[in-house]
Amino acid sequence: MKLSQLTQIPQENDVEISMITADSRQVKPGALFAALPGTLADGRDYIDAALEAGAAAIVSTKGLPQMAVPYIGVDEPRLIYAQMAARLYPGQPEVLVAMTGTNGKSSTVDFLRQIWAYAGKEAACFGTLGVEAPSGYRPMTHTTPDAVALHKTLSDLADEGVTHGAMEASSHGLDQSRLDAVKITASGFSNLSQDHFDYHDGMEDYFQTKARLFTELTPADAPVVINVNDDYGQRLAVTCKARGQHVMRVGWTGEDIRIDEVMPRAASQVLSLVVHGKRYTIELPLAGEFQVLNAVSALGLAMVTGVETDVAVKALGHLRGVAGRMERAGQTKDGAPIFVDFAHTEDGLDKLLRSVRPHTMGRIIIVFGCGGDRDPDKRAKMGAVAAKLADVAIVTDDNPRTEDAASIRKAVLKGCPDATEIGDRAAAIKAGIDMLRADDCLVIAGKGHEQGQIVGKTVIPFSDVEVAKAALKAGGHD
Ligand SMILES: CC(=O)N[C@H]1[C@@H](OP(=O)(O)OP(=O)(O)OC[C@H]2O[C@@H](n3ccc(=O)[nH]c3=O)[C@H](O)[C@@H]2O)O[C@H](CO)[C@@H](O)[C@@H]1O[C@H](C)C(=O)N[C@@H](C)C(=O)N[C@H](CCC(=O)O)C(=O)O
Ligand SMILES: Nc1ncnc2c1ncn2[C@@H]1O[C@H](COP(=O)(O)OP(=O)(O)OP(=O)(O)O)[C@@H](O)[C@H]1O
Ligand SMILES: N[C@H](CCC[C@H](N)C(=O)O)C(=O)O
Ligand SMILES: [Mg+2]
């Protein structure tokens, strides 16, 4: 594609562009290199490297010196980068839903994909867990990938015949304009609580970044589905209404989809829902209150994208759990279950432990830690939640990355001084299993579906589910 076509800016020296990238290390001859100032590095420092690798054009901030190849300086290089990606890969599923919030995005997009599929649509979802499509599964690097990877994914899905797509919109992705050129049919909001304060400047900044999805990226005539049991959700609903949007309110107090009653069974929950005034009773084959909230958000999103209410509610009775979200990894010979979950925030841990309680007659034992190079302020707060809501807490490592693992554990232990400290995650899981008595329950939180422990810059293969299964076997529980 010609540079002028790609940028929609007339060019004196129009050149053919073979690819776009924001990473100088990916540049091939004929590439357009977008030199973006970042959080760790500055892409503008890599312009020479990109030119040496054969870059045919540079897009960046304004005011850089003239170059040997066409240089386009703009106020918002990340925006034009996303727009160029959409021009290079123009296809996308006709119906595209974006889901945001601190917790529940991955679960909700997967549930929505399952409801659409139940209703006979060619459906896919993508985010933290990778891409799940009728053609199969493929991994992805980020919850919301960089604009080029994102539009390539959307275009591939459209080529494969996917008509309904659901994607996660992370706050980093929204802040960095990764999805600014996506055509959104409907958006959803789950909740907002503290996370990523290493990146965002407090709750209000975090909220405004998430709100961009609704106030800037979702068209004013597109429907939005909002969990109104959340204070920020209520604020957002008012803002969207003022924009003239069709707002579907869901949750325990949702005017459109109201959760009236939840009756927990051993591994399922019977829901009584009131949908636009009509009562439905359905058995959700999943445990945990937070799964109910995600299921009703997905129900709302299915309804606003054309699935009949009766069909969408029926689909809830067939939902399969999402990998690493209250996933049952096994049980001891006395029947005490082990759940693996991705709770990695104060609110996530709170919801998780409250979700497990109605299904547990004995003690709840929790094994958890906090990630390195991530919001340090959440560590003691997560510790305090574990101290309050679990009976036994074991603090262990969860992706220390470039930080000292013992210091991270120490910060967590400030919130739960009575907890046991076992740095080695496999040993911590084994210790948790050894403590289990009949009627108890072990919860392993923080890594969910993850397949590695990140120490320094190295990813050591590690799966909570696999480690728990191996420990159960070694302990003679299978
Ligand atoms: C904080 C953050 O989101 N950073 C992402 C962002 O980095 P950045 O733009 O700040 O990049 P940088 O490292 O400062 O470099 C600036 C620019 O120089 C370029 N560069 C750098 C080095 C070089 O040799 N040549 C070169 O061209 C980089 O490609 C980049 O364009 O853009 C990079 C390229 O796309 C991402 O790899 C990087 O993800 C880092 C690794 C990351 O861990 N991100 C996480 C926190 C993230 O985004 N997570 C969210 C979800 C979190 C959740 O699920 O809760 C996500 O959507 O995945
Ligand atoms: N609606 C919810 N409210 C509160 N906590 C939730 C909710 N849904 C999920 N959680 C908790 O958060 C964890 C992560 O859930 P999920 O992966 O669906 O969220 P996410 O928003 O995609 O997270 P990430 O930002 O890491 O991509 C779950 O394992 C669970 O412990
Ligand atoms: N995807 C999120 C959650 C990771 C959860 C936990 N395992 C950690 O490493 O902090 C992040 O990168 O912040
Ligand atoms: Mg996710």
C-alpha cells in the first residue's frame, strides 16, 4: 500500500510500504516505522536502527529533523499508528464487542462467545487467554495487543468467516490507543477497583482511561451493558445515558437484567433472573458469585447484539468455565476440592474467597502471592483480604519478574502477619494440599491459566493446575 493511502496524507515522495511496526527490531526493507515515546524506552531513539534495517518511512511526533526517507510528524502518533493498522488490515467481524473493567473481562468475552455459538453464530473471543475461534485456539501476547497485531487478528477472524467477535479492552490498551481504529458494535463494563497503579495516576485517572472506551471509541448510537452494582459502573451509566446511548443495566440492582436470587449447589448455582420484567430460572453450571455477574454481563451483550432473550438465557445453562477462573484442579481422597483462580487484585481476591465460602463447610486455605514490576500498593491489601476471609493463608511467589521475591512476600505479609511464608510455589501448593481435611477447600490464586513463573526475564514453565494434580498424585489422592 502507498504511504499516502496508508496515512491519508498526500505525499510528495510517495513510497510503497510493505509492513508497519513500532518495534525497530521487526523492521524489514520497505517498512513504515512508527517511532513512539514509551514508558521504558523511546522509539525515537531507534529511528537510525530502523533506517539501517531498511525502513521506507517514519511516523512519529512533530519536530524531528529531516530524514533520508519520508517523515510524517503528528500530534498523536499512536492514533495514526492504529488508523494505519486498520487500513492495512481492513477486515473485522461484523459484530464486535469490547469489554472493559478491572476484573471479569476474560470470563465475560468467553461466556459471550459461548452464548453466540449456542445461538448458531460464527463466534470468537480474544484477550488474556489468547484467541478462541471456530478454527481453533492461538495464543496472544497481550490482553489487548498492539494495534498492528490487533487488526491482523481481527482481519484473520473475518477471513475465517467469524461474524461475531468479543475482545478485552485493557486499560494499557485504551491508554495507548491500541484499539482506537476498531469499529465497535457494543461495549461492556464489569467493575473498577485498584490495579495497575504502577501505570495509572490513581483511581480517577484509571477510571477516565477505562471510560474512553465508552465516551470516545463506542459510537453514540451503539448499546452499552454496564454492571451497576459498581459505583464506577453507575457513574458510567449516567455518562452514557447523557450521550444518548442505549444503556443496559445489569447486576443485583440492574433495571434491565436483575439477579434476584442465587442458590449455590456443590458445583453449580440456580439463578433467578428478571430480564426486562420477565422471570427466568436457570442452573448455571459454575460455582462462585463473580461468575454470575460475568454471566449476566455476557447475557446482556448477547441480547444487544441480536440474540433472542430466551435463547441467550438457555445458553447460560450450558456455559463451560474459563481456564484458570475458579477451575477445579482436583480433590483429595476425602473430597476436599482444589480451585485454581486468576484473582490478582484486592477486589478479585475478596470476590473469590466470598464465592468459595458458600460451597465450603470447613476451612478455606489460600496459596497466593503478588507479581513483581506491578502495583506494589496492592500487596498488603491483598494480604489483608486473605487474612480476613481465608482460614489459613500461605504466601508464595507469583512472577517476581525483576524484583526481589522475598521483598514482595514481605510486603504481602504486612497485611497477613499470621500467614505461612513458602517462596517456592510448588512447595506452597504441596503444603496447602497436605493441610486439607474433609470439608476444607484449597484455593490457589494469582496465576490462573498462566503456564510460567517469570523470574528475572526468564519464564520457567509452571502451571498451578499441573502442579496441584502432581501433588495430589504424589500424596496418594488419585
Ligand atoms: C506498560 C506497557 O503496556 N508497555 C507496553 C508498551 O510499551 P511502551 O510503548 O511503553 O514501550 P517501551 O518499551 O517503553 O518502548 C517504546 C517504543 O520503543 C520501541 N523500541 C524499543 C526497543 C527497541 O530496541 N526498539 C524499539 O523500537 C518499542 O517497540 C516501543 O514502541 O508497548 C509495547 C509494545 O507493544 C509492549 O510490549 C509493552 O508491554 C509490556 C511488555 C507489558 O508488560 N505490558 C502489560 C503491562 C500490558 O500491557 N498489559 C495489559 C493488560 C494487563 C492486564 O491484563 O491486567 C495488556 O493489554 O496486555
Ligand atoms: N465480576 C467480577 N468481579 C470481581 N472479581 C472477578 C470478577 N470476575 C472475575 N473476577 C476475579 O478476577 C479474576 C480474573 O478474572 P478474568 O480473567 O475474567 O478478569 P480480567 O478482567 O480478564 O483480568 P485481566 O485484567 O488480568 O485480563 C478471576 O479469576 C476472579 O478471581
Ligand atoms: N495480566 C496481568 C495479571 C497478572 C497476574 C499475576 N500473575 C502477576 O504476574 O501479577 C498483569 O500482567 O498485570
Ligand atoms: Mg483478561
